[in-house]
Amino acid sequence: MVTTDEKGPLTAKKKSVIIRSCDGDEFLVSESAAVLSTSLKKILEEKEDRLIHLSDIDNKTLAMVIAYLSTHADDGLSDDLKRSFDQEFVSGKEFDVLKYLVLATDTLQVTCLCYTVAKKMADIMKNKLVEWVRREFDIQNDYTPEAEAEIRRLDAWAWDDRQLEDD
Amino acid sequence: MECQRSVSRRSAEIIAGNEDLLMEIILLLPAKPLIKSQLVCKHWLSIISTPSFSHRHTRLFRRRPKPQQSFILRTIQSQFFYFSPICKVFHPFPFSSPYTRILQSCNGLLLIESRNSKYGQKYYCVYNPITKKSRIVWIERSDKNKKRYISGVSLAFDPKRSIHYKIVCVMATELFQPDYFVDVYDSESHEWTSFGTPFPSDINTIFTNAIYWNNRVYWIRPTSKSFYLDLQTGNVGSAPDIRTPSRKHGEINKNYVMESNDHIHYVSIYLRPHMKYLLVFELLDDNSGWFELYRVNLNPISAAFPEMNVQVGVLGIVRGETEEESSVLLHVPGKVILYKFCDCSFEVVLDLTKSEIYKEDQLQFSRYDVYQFIESLAPV
């Protein structure tokens, strides 16, 4: 299956590339959008192949990243519009989705989007309990109960916070 | 479903194992949540406690939203507390030496005067209350074998300019009609530089309670001339005079100079039995004058809190992101009241009437015992 990207019909003049996700779906993307990713740019410079296979990015995440790249490659849009697109882009997205996005943008080296997503993640994390953070990052608590109590005691003022969320 | 969950766990695992990416995310957390993130696991603690992390975190401060304003308060009995009026948190905040005085709070670092014992030798240190790291700054008191007296020590730190700070020390040659010498310490070179005697010879002021702002150290006095020292040029200038209504017969007037989120404020409170009001001024960015920002009728508050007729003080201005969120903290015996300028609403954000530090008809915090608490990992 080939999905054309939403921004304008592809003309014969415009060069394009096909990007395949790990689920096997293929996306047709203009080269001007693809090269906003440093990794894709390198691949395109190194080989003639117009088909790029990304083995660790799934369909849903890739579609989102491509929507971002296409918007930012669109010369018809003002910087203001692009900025508000960025804000819209992360707003309301679940932490799980953001995790995939941050990994994908890190792999593809889309620095601006990686930063926007990381910022949104930090924004969500700052009001969460430690237990929530451990769950979301699949981290085992390797402190002994005594060590944990000692850390909490040292910065007791910082823990006296009634606004932390666990979901 | 099972499959999806395992994929989600995988993404979590990959991020947690990718130290560079993980660092990019947690660098965007404000300092207080970072303190708590140390408890996630030992690996996170090791990342957060490296000097390079705190350097980068300090440099990136502009990318993070300004945290909600909070304060360090000192009670009349010299106990320190952390106080967040927005989260309504009030918690003991002890220092290692009980003989500690905060001289200044400056963009995340504190300048502290301390003694090891009650009558011990005074020393000065720069302290980060978040990382609990401190550096003692030794001040050379004698110059060519002539003894000098310390008139005032102040701290100049602004991550917008540099992650390094300066200590400005004003010293007098003698106690009566002295010459004032200025020495400046730079934390980057760890060296002192002499700024000579930049003040006019007839200067008559005290060099305590300094405020660092726009790369100048200000000594603002409500009733006499105010000065600043420009750290770039080494020049001394005067701050504009403050014109407040003159006190009427039988009226009590109290004045406060305070900082809030990078603004200098002058707050004046006027008290008569049937008329109480408060004025808030702000020093204009170009140092050209004081701008009257708010005029507040305190009568509705004193009607709700008759304690105000006994004693009242101003603890601070809380500036929100927008003008609408700005408020003032008023202190009456046993209570701290937050008054919002935009809709004139007020509420008690701290009630100490059942606490052991409460004494009837007395204020628990004096005007010089309120410090902005700015979260930062800034190195000392």
C-alpha cells in the first residue's frame, strides 16, 4: 500500500521517496520533507535507492513524523503557523505515544521535533509520583527501603506536595 | 493486547537504556521534580548528580517554564521553612549550622553568613539549597596591613549571563566617614579583583540587603538615596527616588523593597484605623523611575481579619506568568493571606494559629526574613 502524504498532490517534477515502516506500510514523501531528518538525508546522499526501510518505527508513529516533516517542508506556511502546528502536534497525546515519537525522532534525527516531544514528556512527568515514572519507563526500584527513606528525609520539603498524580 | 503491552514496555526500556535521549528529556524537568527523580533508581541519581548535568541544566533554564514562586521564611526564633503559597506547602527547611543568616537569594543561589558556634568567626558561603552544595568564600579583610571592615557582601548570579557568579564585597577603611573599597570575586577564576573606591566620598548609606538586577548590584533605601554598582563598567549610579504619599497624622507607614521573578518592587503600606491601603511600585527596566503598578484598598481584608488591626506585614509579591496571576502575600499574626490583584479576592494560604511557632498578636516572620526560593541546579 502506498499512502501519499497529505500536503498537495505529487507532481512529476517533485522528487519523492518511499519510506517503509516496520509493519510494512509504505509512505510516499517529498524529498524536501524527508531531508529535514538528518538520518534520512544521509541515507539519500549515500545511495540512489528511493525506498527506505525503517525497521524500528511503526506505522502510527511514522505517519505522525511524516505529517510533521511535510508541514515543516511546506514553504507556503508561515513560521507562526508551523509553531502552532508544533504545539497542536503534542497537545493531548498520551505518554505512551510520546515515548514512541521521541524514539522515532531520535532515530531519524529530527532535532526540533525531538525537543518538542521531550519537553511535552517533561511537562507531564513533573507532576507525577516516582512510582508512575518507574512504571512508564519500566524501571525497577533498586533502592533498599532504608535508602529510599533516607533520600526522602533529606529533601522532605520537596516531597510535601499534595498535587502529585499517579495516573 | 498482550502484544501491544510488550511493545510499549520495549519503548520504555529503550528510552531508559539510551542515556543521551533520557538526559534530553529529564534536562527539561525543573529542579524540584528532579530532586524527586533521583529516587526513580540509582542510575537516574547518578545522571542527575554529575556536574555536567547541573551545568547543562542551568544553561537550559530558559527552555523550561518558570516554576511557581516559592519562598524560604525565617521565623523570629530562627527556624527556616520552605513555603509555597500556590501549593500551600509549609515545611521545615533546616541548614547545617544553626547560626545561619541568609543575606541574599539570587536566581537559585543563596549568599549565607554563618558561624560554627554562637560567638565563632563569621564566614560567608554560596549555597545551592537544591543540590545542598556550598562554597566558602574567604574575604581578605586587610589591605597592605591596614584593617578593613566589611560593610556589605552581595551575590551576583544570573544564568542568562553565565553559570558563574560574582561576590561583591564593600569594605570600609574606618568606622567613621570611611572610604569604601569594592572587591569582586569571580567564581570562574576564583580570584578577587579590586574595583577601587567607586562611590562618591560623601556617600551615606548602608550596603546590606543588596539586589542583583540587570548586571547591577542595587542598594535601595526607601527614605534616603539609593545606589547601584554596574558590574560591567565598574561605575556607580543612583537609583531613582521613590515618591510615595506623605504620612498623615496618626497614620502608620511601612515600606518594603522586594524582588519578584526578576523585577524590583517597592511596596508601601499605610495604616489608619479606618483606612488601610497598599501601593506596589516597580522599578522600570531602564532605571528611569518607579511605576505605580497596584493600589489596593485593604479595608475588606481587615474587616475579614481583624488581626490586621494589631499587626500586618508584607511578605512578598507573587508574579504569575500573566498579570492576572499576580498577587501579594500579607502577614497578620498567625496567618498568611494571598491577595489577587486582578479580582481583589483573598484567601488564607498559611494558618499557623495551631502551630507551636504561633504567638498571639505577633507576626511570625519579620520583613527581612523572606527570601525568594528559586529552583536551580546551579553549581557553586
